[in-house]
Amino acid sequence: MRTFTPPLPLVVAYSGGADSTALLYACAQRWTGQVYAIHVHHGLQAAADDFEAHCRATCAALQVPLAVVHVDARSQAGQSPEDAARRHRYAALAAHALTAFAQPAASIALAQHADDQVETLLLALSRGAGVAGLAAMPAHWQRAGLQWWRPLLGVSAVAIRTHLRELAITWVEDPSNADDGYTRNRIRRHLLPVLEQVFPQFRDTFTRSSAHAAQAKSLQQDLAEVDLQTVGVPPRIQALQALGAERQANVVRHWLLQHHAVTPTAAQLKELLRQVSACHTRGHRIHIKVGYGFAVRNGANLGWYNP
């Protein structure tokens, strides 16, 4: 946190849990009068109203302005509930950080910590992810006219809770965190303790690996931007065919993510590129499920739509 120097005013994404509570207290103490909080009410569980009440009471005690945003976080066909909730949450944070307070925020701080980063990396490995997945979560990026930060990525969950207990600060526990039906919870509850025993420094070493992957990801993005200027937006099928297989995959993946907020599975991308490669006649049709929508042929171009 000592090296965390965001442009102000700063919004803290505040769920009421231990991690965002520690972040809110630290920021409110350091930048008095320049910190806001946004609580996103997903409405997905019975305890959601209690979370909101706790957040209101805490922010009132800290004299931190709070905006509570209710969202419909139900997933669409082909979209995981976790991904749907995350997308709704980030969209709500971005919109209200600029409009809900007397002065628009310049930055948003999220409370993911070192254990979350490890979980993200392990999930990526379990799914056979490429460089983008292995890069895990960035500590800083810019989007929607805001700077986004994760200042706790170097701090363990145990250290955060120990700090809060020492200060007698209360938080709420999300009941879903104890549900082993979620892969993240199984990793947190069963795998991380074993890693702690076998590789005590695993948080640091895993983070370094993710940092190396992030560098490679940045290079891939730079190349994708160059190729996207060549193939166009939307991509021209004939221009895509002129690229090598790896660059085709790279630029199509980048186009889908940047322009449609969709990440294809490996199987979806492989089939899409197979169809692109075979598309040499006027009547060739492309209509492939990609994410929660479809990649299609629109004349000479590749398109994507959400029905």
C-alpha cells in the first residue's frame, strides 16, 4: 500500500468482506475526504441485504460517501454465473464512479489479494489457458476513463485478516465462500494449505511467473493491434487468410475481446479459424458459437453478434 499512489478521488469497490474492508479503512485513513465507496448489490443470495446494511453502517462511521448499485447479475446462455456477476460489477463500478459523487472519481481500487492471484493462475492452468490466462490479474490498467488498481496483490489473505483482528475491525463473511461447489473455494480451502507446506514461497514465485506471462501477453497485444490495422475492424476474411495460423488466432482473439468483450474457448477459436481458412466461395457460410454469441460471415468480413 505504501507504493500505491492513485490519482484522486478514489473509489473503493466495497463488498463488506475482509479484503475490501481492509482496503477501505487504509484508503480512508490515508486520503481523508478523497475516498468514495461503491457497493454492488448482485441480489444473488439471501444475505445480500445484510451485506448492504453493513456497508452503509461502516461508511457512515468512516464518513466515506457510499453508492449502492443494484444489478441484475443473472448469466446469459453460454456464460458462467461468475463471469456474468463480474461483468455486471465492473460495468456498475465504472458508470457510478463517474456519476454518483460530487466529484467524478479518477481511480477505482479493487481488493483482490495474493491468494486470489494464485487461485486465478491455478484456474488458468487447470483450463489449459494460454499466455493471457497465465498472466492472471493485472495490478493496474486503464478503462472507461478511469485508472483501475489492485494494491493488495502482494498481501496474503491471512495477513489481511490478522491486521483487521488486531485493529478490532469487523467484516462480513460471504456464505458462498464455504461452498465447495465452486472451484475457487476448493483451491482456497484444500489446495493452498498443501502448497503452503510444500512450497512456502509459492505466492511470490507464482506471482513472478504471472508477471513473465503478462510481459508476453503485452507483446501479443502489440502484435495483434498491428495486425488488426491490416485486417480491419471488422476483420476482412481474405486479409485474415494472408496471416500465419498463430497470428490469425492472436488477432481474432484480440478483436473479439476488445470489440465484443468475448473470449473464445480453444475449441471455438480452432473451429472458427478452420472455417475462415476454408472460406473461399461466395456462398460459404460461417455461423459458430463463440462465448455467449455467434461468429458469422457478413459478406467479405467476419462478424460477431449476441442474439
